[in-house]
Amino acid sequence: MARGDLTDTQWARLEPLLPRGKKPGR
């Protein structure tokens, strides 16, 4: 499951866009 704000599908698109490349530590 996602952190509650995004789904795996959304993360899959955002991950490469994020500066860390993976889910943020928030």
C-alpha cells in the first residue's frame, strides 16, 4: 500500500521525477 496519499501506480510515475528517486522520508 502507498503512504496514503499516492498509489503504487502514481508513485511509479513520480519516483523518477523526485530528487531522491524514491518515496520521500515524509
